[in-house]
Amino acid sequence: MALRVEHDIFLVRQRGREVAAAVGLEHQDQVRLATALSEVARDLLRTSGGADVTFHLVDDADVDRRQLRVDLAPVTPLPDGRYEPESAAVARLVDKLGVVTGKGDTVVMMSRRVPVAAPTLTPERLAEIRTELARSAPGSAVDELAAQNQQLIAALDEVRSQRDELAVLNDELQETNRGVMALYNQLTEELEETNRGVVALYAELDEKSAQLRAASESKSRFLANVSHELRAPVTAIMGLGRLLADSASDPLTAEQARQVGLIRSSAADLLALVNELLDLAKAESGRIEPDWTEVDLRPVFGQLRGTLRALATRPDVELVVEEPPTPATLRTDEVLLGQVLRNLLHNGLKFTERGEVRLRAGRQGDRWLLSISDTGPGIAEELHERIFEEFYQVPGATRVGGTGLGLPYARRLVTLLGGTLELASEPGGGSTFTITLPVGGA
């Protein structure tokens, strides 16, 4: 198209809208492109005396989509070879707007991308579009002004509709904000109240913890002092009983010898209980420090096999100490480990009336598992943790004498060695205590 007079501006705008519609641009994009084209045409008519207008359908390699491009070649050169639209809004109406120079010619180029959903334009269809456009007679300026007015009215209606929707949304947003602020204030007040309660609770817990620590320390001191005070008279009783039973002393009657034997036996039991109390007091006060060495389990098991066999006095109970697999070394305290195993084996022998008490060891990765199992009466699941409480003994017909301190003391020692002591048992199914210790120590 040739742009030479004022009337051509309307024709260029009309033709731009028709071409945009033919290639598949949406209605709003058709209006934008036509408006931008008329503004640029008016600028070039004033500054360069007109231009030749050409419409192209080209591929946009940047976005892999087609675009409708309009080239406006000025009749006379542009001032300084540059073009700046009088209205800054023109550039926002199209995707690209600029000046292209090539082979001595300067062209103002603008483009708008064709929607992906637009119908595919084959060469045949493009030929048809060219024919239809060539046949259609351009309208008058009045017709184009009427079309522009219709577009403006439609745009105003759309803006008004959007403004009304925006006003509704603003009202809803303000209402929502008021609700959010009210909720936020309520939550803030509740959170502050909760924080005050938490602070008060922590203060109370700190006070209770201090009281518990003081009570625990008092208990440990009491156990240690009582144990020390009891050991002297108990030892004296045992010594006097030994003197009475000595063959060098005056001979005793059979009844007297029996009673002296009871005195010595009771004193020995009492001394064992006192020693348990003293051991527990030392463990609770943290005065036991493991002596870490490389320990071979085979001699430890051999010693336990020899010293505890004498305790298996029931003919229906067998003590079995299995040989550990080799290599059977780990880093631990041999004395403390021996105390734990001896305690658990002794417990098994006390509570098992028939069957066996068995000690075995196995290696799993970087840990040793030592298990002491028996065929005794078993322990209900709800009591599995209670038996590790101080002074607690499982009620029942099989209950024997003792303080109930052996298992708590054993678990404390295992913890000092960096391991765990767990129980698996059920009534009538025996019990298995499992000690898990790291190979390399704690």
C-alpha cells in the first residue's frame, strides 16, 4: 500500500486490521496492531512525506512462532536515520518496533506474534487471503472512524467492566484483610498467652528438676552413708559367727551350731545387699569410670563358667556358657562387663526351676550382642521396664529375696560402657536379656 495523503492513514489502519484478522490474531491484538500502524503512519507522513507499507507473515525463530510483520519504507530518508514514535505507548501495542537498515534502505518495522491456536496458513490459503484483500474495496474515512468508535466503545465497556470487577475484588480483599487482621490479633494474643504459660512451665520444670537433682543426690549420699555404716556391724557379726564356729573355740551343741550357721548365712546375705546399695550409690553419683582396654570375651566367659557353676545347685537347671566366635575382642571395661554378666546369670539361676540358663555372644557389624536367656517363668510385657526400677521386684510365687537393685545397676553399667540392655520375655516363655556393646568402645 502507498501512504501519501492523510486519507491513506485510515486505509492503512483498515487494511492492517483486516490482515490481522485474516491471519488469526485475536480481536484485541487486531485493534492494537491497527492503532500502532495508524500512529506510525501519521508520524512518517509528517516527517518523511509518506511511506510504502508491506505486510509479511514470517517465522519467529526466537519463540518458534509465526508473526505478522509490517514494514513501512519512508519516501524520503528519516532524519538522522532514526525513528522515535511521538507516543511512547505505541511500542507497547506491538511485540517489536524499530528501524531496520539494509542495502541503503531504512525501514520502520513492527510485528505481532500470531497465537499458537490460530489456524495453519498454507500457501494456498495465503493466496486466497491476498485475492480477497485485493478484491475488497477500502472503506471511507467515515467508515473507519465509525469502526474506531465502535472499538473505543467496546474498549471503554471492557475497562468499565474490569473497573467494576476490580472494585468488587477490592471490597472483598479489604473485608478479607479485616478478617485476617482480626484473626492475626487473636492468634497473637493467644500465642503471647501460650508463651507466658510455657515460660512459667519451664520455670516450674527447672525448679522441679533442681529439686529432683537435690533429692537424687541426697538419696545417693544416704545410700552410701547407710551402706558404709552397715558394713562395719555386719562384718563384725560375720567375724563373731566365724569365731563361734571355729574348732578352737568351745564346742557347740548341734542346735547352737545350726543357729550360728543361720547367723553367718543371714549376715552374708545382708552384706551382699549392702554392697549392692553401695555399688548403686557409686553408679548414680558418677564415681565409676570405665577402664578401657581390649578385652577378649573367651577368658571372661570361661571365668563365668567356672565361678557360677557352683550356684547351679538345682539338678533340673543347667548353666550353659557358649564359646564366643573368634575374633572375640572388643574395647570395654572387663571388670564392669563381668559384673553385669555375673548379675544377669545369677538372676537367671535364681528364678529358673528347670531347664537352662544360657550365655551366648554374636557379632553384628560394629557391635557385639551378648544374650542371657533362661527358661524361667517369664515376665509380662507391661513390667519389662519396671524391673529396671530401683527396689522393684516382679510379684508372684517365684519371688526370691533381694533388694531389687541388681538390674538397675546392670543397666547403668551397660550405659557407662556405651551400650544398651534390653529384655524380651513373656509369661511362661522364659526371659532373654540382650546387651549391645560397640566394638570400639563408647
